[in-house]
Amino acid sequence: MRSARRSSAATRAAAALCGQRRRRAARLAAARRGSRGARPAAQRRKRSGRAPSPAGAGGRGERGRAALRRSVAELAATVRAQQDGLQQQAAALARLQAAVEHLQGAAVAPAAGPGGDMRSSGLFDARFHSASRRAAARRAAGRATPAAPARAAPGRPARWTASAELRRAPPPAASLAAARRARDTRVLPQRIILVRHAQSEGNVNAGAYTYIPDPQVPLTALGRQQAYEAGLAIRRHMEEAAGGSDAFKLFFFASPYARSLQTCDNIRAAFDCSQVAGVQEEVQLREQDFGNFQDAEGKQREKLERVRYGRFFYRFPNGESGADVYDRITVFSDHLIRDINAGARPPCVTRAPSPHRGAAEAGAGRSAAAAADACARRAGRFANNTSLVLVTHGLALRIFLMRWFHWGVDQFMSVYNPPNAVPIVLEKVDAAALEGTPAALHTKSFYRLSHESMAVLKGLTPDMCGNASLLPGACGSHDEVFAGESAAEQWAELGGGWV
């Protein structure tokens, strides 16, 4: 019994084992078949040596590449179409620009010949200055019929729309006609008079700068007398130029330093109120900044060091170099020339009484009523035989001349400061005496230093006194001026005092 049960159990175990083996063999066979069917086509081809089938994976890759080539071709065609459109727009823009340049050339350029466009010869032509164009446009706009205000586009403010419409609008017929009759709109001063301030406390006592701020250093009694005599000299010169008449005006620009303002006041005292067209302080005309309160011994060492380094480029501690003064004088002269070129007629500019004026100068100032009366009678800043007077400082005066006549640094260094309160006059040359078309000449070309002023400025040469200094080859070398001299000898030769 027991043996029979053991035999039955063994039989069942053997049957189960056989079943497991059969099932394992079936799974292995199925796995082999599946792996063979999923094997990549390239491996099958490699083993069998057959060529790729178009209907297989290779065919699908070829179709993908063909689709990619079609997309690239379509994109290239789109790019070519856009390029063609841009080229057409560029050609249209070039035609419009050519038309605008033609109209603008007719507005400001004279007929071909000696009075033609001077820019083709590499020269300046004032008729193409932006101020001349704006002035012609303003005159034309004043005569043209006003257009209806532009309406705002959806999503855009009215201000933007009007601006865009003005940019797109063609020039009115009135503006074209006015442009063809273009004229010189500049209102030139009859002369430009430069005056270094009169004798100050710093000129007679260098120690004054150690306890008085430089902007507050006043004139001496002699300095006030010098300034008044300078005003008388300017008046005599103006009357002689006007044939004995007093029908002239002066417009003053003055440095805000006390000694310059007091000099300006005493010069004005030599003229009638009706002869003063206006007074304006100009900070850019101030003295070179040597620092704050100045230690005399330290400043002496610095000035000797400046001679060794180079007087024009040496920058004082907490102060300026000559090149710094050149930069701000350049800004002033450029604004002045723009003002002249635009034919500007600004309102009268008057100055409040300076806290640095003494009681002796109080009577020199005009009353508010007299100033208003003078402003009402004048036609413009430089109109009606008006001359310009700049009351400034020695170095600033020389740098103004340097910038106006385009001196080189060596030329500037060869010229000494003028004496206190001695007028330096730039006379306006008659346009008929100038070569070329007057309307095309640069504003600076109309002025020459007078012979008397040339004699006052020690070191000046004739090629530095007018338009000749703008021409090639006019720049002279002055290295021989201090040849073989020590720094102390140079300092002694240059005066050894305050600039």
C-alpha cells in the first residue's frame, strides 16, 4: 500500500516535470521566432546577403528624405520671394531719396558754376547747414495753408499719428518755391570784441587766492578805472566805424566771476542805455579752475611742474587743464555760431544785480524800465549794427581765438595773454571782398583780427589772424620758443604770475 502510493506520487511528479519542460521549450521557440521577426532589416540583409527592399525600412527613410527636400525647396522659394520684395522696396526708397535730395539741392544750391556746391571741393557750405534748412522751412510754413489735423489711428495716440503724417507728407508747393529763393538767414554781429577783465586783487596779490574763492576775487580801484576806459575805447571805435554816428548796439556775454561782472558793468557805464542790447552771463567763459583755496607755495610747485609736463595739457589737482577749458569754449562757440546761423531773435536777457558789485558800480547798472525800453526798441540780438562783447579771462580769451581761428596747440602756446581791459577786436569783413558765394561761407570766415589787436597779442603771426589759419600748411611750429631754457627760466619768461 505504502509502495503503491509512493509510485503514484513519483508518476505525477514526472508528469509535471515533463509538462514544465514542454512549456519551456514552447516559450523558447516562440521567443526565437519573435526575435527573428523583430531583428533589424539591415542585420537580416547582412546575414542573408539580399539587397534592401523598397517596401522595408530603407523605403521609409527615402520617403522621409524626399519630404525634407521638398520642405527645404519650399523654404528657399519663400526666402527668394522675400529677398525680391526687399530689393524692390530698396529700389523704391533709393528713388525717393534721390527725389528728396534733388528738391533739397534746388532749395539751397545755386546754379552750376563758381557759386555751385562747395562741398564737392571738400569745403564747408553754410547753405546746407541744418539751421538754414529749418529757417527756410519755417518761412515756407508760415505762408502755407494749414492742413487739417490728423486723426488718431486705432490703438495709437493722436500725437503719434500727427508726427507720422508729417513725416509722410510731401513738401507743399509754397515750401518748394521758398526753397528755390533761399537766402542767407544769418544775422552776423558787426564785430566781436574780446576783453580780459581789468586788474583784480589777484593780479596784484597772488596770496588773495589763499583766502578768497577765485569766483569772488574783485577788481581793484585801478581795475574799475581800466574797465571804464576800455568802454570809452570801444565807444570811440564803434562811432568811428559808424561814421561818427551813435546808432549802434552792444550785446554782452560775461563770465560769472566777480572781476568779469564788475568789468562788464564799468564798460557798460560808458554807453547809453539804448546802446546796450542785452547782457548774459555765460558760465563757459569762466577762468581756468586752478583748484579751490590755493596754497601759494603748492601752486608755485604745480605751475613749475606744468611747464615740465606741458602747459596746455597739465591738469591742476581739483582743477582744470587748458584742454578742459578748450572743451567748454568749444561748446560756447558752437552755440554762438548756431545762434547766428539760425538768425535767432530771442527775448532780451537781463541780469540781476551781482552780490559781488561794490557801491561804486551800482550806478552803472540799468534800471528795469530802461532795460525793458531797450529790449522793446531792438530788432534782434545781433541786428541793427550790433556788436558782440565777450568779457572773460586771459586764458579763456586766447582759447576762444584758438577755437575760432583753428590754431594748433603750438600756435596757441606761442601767444601771450593780452593786458587787462584791452579790447581785442574781430572785425567783420565785407562780403564783397570774400572769395566765393557769401551765403556758402562759414560764419568764422567773415571775421579777421584788427591790426591794432594783432599788435596787442604778443606772439601772434599774420597766418593766425583770419581764415588763412583754416588752410593746409598754415600751422607753424613754435618749438624753438623755449629751446634750451630750464623750467624756471620758462616760468620767469611767461610772467610767473597768475594766468
